[in-house]
Amino acid sequence: MYNLPTNTKKWQFDIFLKKIFKKKTDAPFAQLLINVHPLPLFHVKSPIFLFYSASVRQGIVDSVKRALGDQKVKSVVICGQNGVFCGGADIREFGRQMSGPPLVPMIHDIEAANKPVVAAIEGSALGGGLELALGCHYRISHSKAKLGLPEVTLGLLPAAGGTQRLPRLIGVPAALNLITTGRHVTAAEALQLGILDHVTEHNTVDVAVKFALSVTGESLDGRRISSFSCAPLSDLDSLFEEAMLKVRGAARGAIAPVACVQAVRAAATLPYAQGMEREKELMATLFHSGQARALQYFFFAQRAVGRWSTPSGARWDTSQPRPVRKAAVIGLGTMGRGITVALAQAGLSVVAVETHAKQLMEAKKAVPSMLKRGAVRGGTTIEPDSITYSETVQAVADVDLVIEAVFEDMALKEKVFQQLSIVCKPDTLLCTNTSSLDVDHLASQTRHPELVVGMHFFAPAHVMKLLEVVYGRRSSPAAVATAMQLGKKMGKVSVAVGNCRGFAGNRMLKRYLEQAFFLLEEGATPELVDRALEEFGFPMGVFRMSDLSGLDVGWRVRKADGLADTSLTGTSARVRQGCRYSPLGDLLCEHGRFGQKTGRGWYQYDKPGGRVAKSDPWLHNFLDEYRARHGLVPRCIDQQEVLERCLFVLINEGFQILEEGIAAGPEDIDAIYVFGYGWPRHRGGPMFYADMVGLERVVERLERYHQAHPNVPYLQPSGLLRRLVANGSPPIHKWRNVIKNRNSQL
Ligand SMILES: CCCCCCCCCCCCC/C=C/C(=O)SCCNC(=O)CCNC(=O)[C@H](O)C(C)(C)COP(=O)(O)OP(=O)(O)OC[C@H]1O[C@@H](n2cnc3c(N)ncnc32)[C@H](O)[C@@H]1OP(=O)(O)O
């Protein structure tokens, strides 16, 4: 297995590459690399495929053991392969029966070695990868590497000694920050924090090898982090109380950040061995939790949405995006400005068009300051002349792609698309930022409907991560691929969805809002509904959210749809097209209550534009009078009903969307809801939540509510949901099979 050649006369690296594990179908394999030198050095080349799997751990254990047992070996260097040290544990293994050597003793053995062990970090040292490096006696890194303990983002904590070693190495406050946020740090920051001993611009392994040889024989007493004490702090109790408050405030019910604080506290207050016990206990509670499952599902779901497909057969891997160097934005209201900023931040040259002189003038001031703020936050620079402004659409004649962001009015958008079709190059991609209007209809206004897609941004467009890319019936695969790629370049999570009213996100939201209104009619208050949703983990309940985004937005849409008619009386006041309808939102708007911007909405605010929502006695009186007028007897509504009514109806619409092929898979809907609508990530997204709750239960509750409210057709379980239950409620990763059988135009 491990031979030292006898002819090593001069300084040299003779590399013996041995595959000690063959690649299995889905498991990473390890390679052992032995560098031999007159002052022999053992060079453990670890995970070839980035992540620890059982076989990779076994490879490291075996090779370290051999190195330590060989008297001729004086120092050891551990590095990764293909420029990556280690991205941590193989997350897919967490869902299975775990086998192979555990990480904790492996890292302990490395730390306990009586020969210097040096970590040579390139690419990433994340999670268990960084924990391995912390077990080494020295850490040398390339300047471009990134390091971090992101376990908290997977619903876990760094349970291979990370919570105990990091605070001992860099102090409690810095370790708390890294472990509770899971953020990645650059090598420069890691050096400054004291995680690294040295950062190099050169070949990291060469530097580490030289270094390892230079410290051969030196005492390792001061190099074993587990033997350190945490730097003393004057008021440990208040530090941890503050940390806990901060973490609980930001966590919205996620348990891992709280456990991380508890584990770091153990490092600060207990001897190392006891701290490790505490780390293990806390990890055991997290490891099998629903939240860890949800977060790990979501980790892969985010990546799955990039592998988009459409019912017409277009796919991410067969559709070629077009290069986009110069783009235009039409309409510089709030959305248009945000999109302009996001395009410029992505390095594109942008033509920003606004036909109203006043609005253009305002945009010319607002956009540069938004860019400046973004640059300060992100430490980036923006080419000052990357944006040109114009008052006429003619200015977009030579751009590769246009994003229309004018007022949400079909007649206006039609006109813009007709104009664009004349002004632009024949191959320019024409995109609309509509949040619900018919993309096919807009495409029909142009000479090249195959070049029309929706790019639905979320406000503020330069901040929010979500982008719905809406393909129409005639959108070409290249057009979809181009919009998806541009979204990625803008740092967005782009999700491809089909064309229907409200697309995926807003279509589902409509059902959720309707239920919230119905609950008010039946006796709930905005406070009760919001509390239930916020305790579930939404950053804001539905009414606080409506106040923030403006009640007039939905009112305008309902008016355009002929729904917002408050002149109707008697039973017809609360019925539209044979279905239950609540005019509550319309009535509030008629009272001039548009939410935060008018200082009144579902709540009251100290002034127009105020942010702090306060309960409003006027609103409660208004609700009482409304119920009395319509003969509605208020009843006691509990939080469970709020959650079931609001969330299950939204989920049901999600199944309908999957059934119709508007979204290709549950991951798409979950990514839309987490990135665009504040669905708590630790609950995985609405479709994952349905899987967790149990599809049968979702059906049973929907049926019950539908019986109680037969004039709300959307409470009837969707056909797909029923079919999944009939198929034995397969786990979420198998739903696509059931969906595919149904929508098999593919
Ligand atoms: C009673 C019970 C008691 C139980 C107690 C159990 C004790 C168990 C103890 C275990 C202790 C373990 C401690 C360690 C934990 C960890 O290490 S958790 C993992 C931490 N690491 C991460 O979170 C890193 C995640 N990955 C990334 O950040 C990025 O992927 C990257 C490494 C920086 C690379 O980025 P990029 O180049 O942009 O590529 P991607 O597109 O993101 O990824 C490429 C593909 O690789 C897949 N992938 C990424 N990371 C992992 C991973 N850690 N495991 C498995 N697979 C991973 C990713 O999904 C991509 O694949 P596709 O999805 O097929 O595209």
C-alpha cells in the first residue's frame, strides 16, 4: 500500500498516486497521495469529490494512521484535490444510515499526533472541512479560499468539534458570529480572525509542504486547539443573553441557531471534553429534526430549480442562452429603478427609459444613490457610465434585451410591446416585468413572439433574490435560457414557470389572502391572523405585509377584474361568479386606507410612511359593523385554523399549479415561496411542508373546510394531491414521477 522508494537522493517529490477506493455509482472516492522526501513527509490528499463520505473518511483515517505509524515520516500535510480542500460532510449521507469512521475521533487522532500536521487549504474549507483543518496543528490557505461553518444553514451545528475549537482559537464573540450565521469568510478575514496561520498567493500545497518540513520536530504543545482555554471575557452571562436574544429574533423559530449559541456557551464555560459532550447532545436533537430535513431538502431544491424544463420539451441542458451585454429597462418607477440597478450591478450596460420627465429626473437621482449604497454594502465598484438615461423608446434600438416595467396596465403594456417590436433589433429579447398579466397576449403584439418572456422581479428588485421567468406558449428555448442565465448573473434564484394569471407565486398568494379576509369576516382580527403566521415563521403576517406593500395594489387589480364593486348589497355583496368573495380590502381602500403609505390600513401607524404597526380600534369597530351588516356571527378562531386555512389553501393551489405543468416540480414552488414570499426556510417551502404534515392530513383538512365553506371551490383538494394520496403519499422527491405521468407532453 505505502512504499518509500529507496532512491530519493535529492530534494524531490515523487508522487505515488493510488486509488484506494474505486468510484461507486453515487459515492465520492478518495485518493491517497504520498510525497516522499529525504526528510519524509506524508501528504494526505483527501476528498477528491469535495465532500466527506464514509469512504473518504476511511481513506483519511487509514492514510493518517500509516503516516503517524511510519518512523520515517516526520510531518504530514493534508490537502484536497483539484484545488478544493473540503466542502464538508456529504449532506446526502445524513438522510441515510451513516457508516464509516466518524469524524470526531478522526479529527482527535490528527490533533493528538506527535508529528506536525498542516492543512493546505485551497478552494473551500467548509463545515466538517474546516473542522478537520481546526484539528490540524497549522493552517495555510490560498488567498482565494473561503472558509466557514455553514452547518446552521442545514439545521445542524458544527458537531465535529467546531463549536468547541473555534471559540478557543478566535474568541467567543467572533466564533458566535461565524457559527450562528454560517457565513463564509475570505482567507484574508480568516487570517485576521486568527483561524489561519498563513495565506499565500502561490501554490498552497508547495508552501504547506515547505512549512511542514520547517516545523518538523518542534513542540506541538501550543498547537492543539482543544487544549486552549477561551479568552476570558468580563461579562459572559450578558454576552450570551444578548447573543441568544439576537439569534432568537432573527431565527423566526429555527432551532439550530439557538443550539449553536448553547454549544458555544459550553465551550466558554466547560472543559473541552464536557463541551464536546454538550455539542454531541445538542447535535443529536437537531440531527433528526424536521427543520434539519427541511433545510437540507431546501439546499438541494435551490440547485434543482436551475435544471429547468418546460412542457414543450425545452431544457436547461439543451437550450443555448444568448449573450446579453446591453439591456434596457422601460419605465423607471420603483420596479424599473430596482431592475436598472440589478442589471448594472451584474456588469451590463443599461439604457434606462422613462417617458415622464419628472419621473426620469427622480430616477436619475435615485438610481446612482441606490448603486452607491449597494457598492458600499457589497464592497463592489460600478462603472459610473454603465447607465444611460433616455426619455424615448428609440434609445433601445441596439440593445440585446429589454425589460418592460411600466405601470401594470394591459393597454399600456400592449402599446410598449408594439413599439419595442418596431424599434428593437429583430433578435432582441423582449421581457415583461408584469406580476400577473398574460405574457402570451403581450407576445402576440410583437413580430417575434418567440422572443418574448416574462421576467417577474420582486420588490425591491435589486435586493430580492427571486425571479420568476415566465415562458409563454411560443417562447423559444433560447429566450427562456437567456432570461434564466441573466437572472443568475444578477444574483437571482431564477425559477421557470408557465404563463397563467399571477404565475406561480401570486396565484397561490391570492388564495392565501382570500382565506385571511374570510377569517376576519368569521371573527378573527388582523392581529390574531398575523400572530399565527409570524409564529409559524413568516417575517410578517399577511395583514402587516399588505400594509407594507400597499392595499391599493390588489384593489386596482380587483377593480380591473370587475370584482371590487362595493355598491352591491345583501348576499350579492359577498359573492362573485357564484363563489364567496370578501370586499373587506376594497372597503378599506375606499376609506383611503392604503396601508403604511397613508398611515392607516389593517393597522394604524404614527404617520404616513410609518413602520410600526399598532392595533387600530377603528378597524375593530369597522369589522364589528361589517359583520353585523352582513349577519355574520363572530366565532372564536384559533391559530391552528388560521394556519390550516391560509396555508393549506395556498398549498392546494401549488398542487394545482404542478398538475397544470405551470411549475415543473415542487422545488420550484418552494424556492419561489422561500425567496419571494418569506416562507420560513426551516420549513422547506409550502410543498415540502405538505409532505411533512402528511398529504392525507392536508386532504382531510381541506375537505373539512370545504364542507364548512362549500362556496369556496379552492378548498377542494386538487386532483394531483388526491392522486398522490391514492399512490400512497410518496415522499416529495418522487412527486415528479406522478406529475410526469400526467403532463407527459415531455
Ligand atoms: C441520535 C442521533 C445522533 C446523530 C448525531 C450525528 C452525528 C453526526 C456527526 C456529523 C458531524 C458532521 C459535521 C459536519 C457537517 C458538515 O460538514 S455539513 C456540510 C457543510 N458544508 C456545506 O454546507 C457546504 C455546502 N456547499 C456549498 O456551499 C457549495 O456547494 C460549495 C462547496 C461552496 C461549492 O459551490 P459551487 O461550486 O457553486 O457548487 P454547487 O452548485 O453549490 O454544488 C455542486 C454540487 O455539489 C452538491 N453539493 C454541494 N455541497 C454538498 C455537500 N456538502 N454534500 C453533498 N452534495 C453537495 C450540490 O448539490 C451540487 O450538486 P447538484 O445539486 O447535483 O447540482
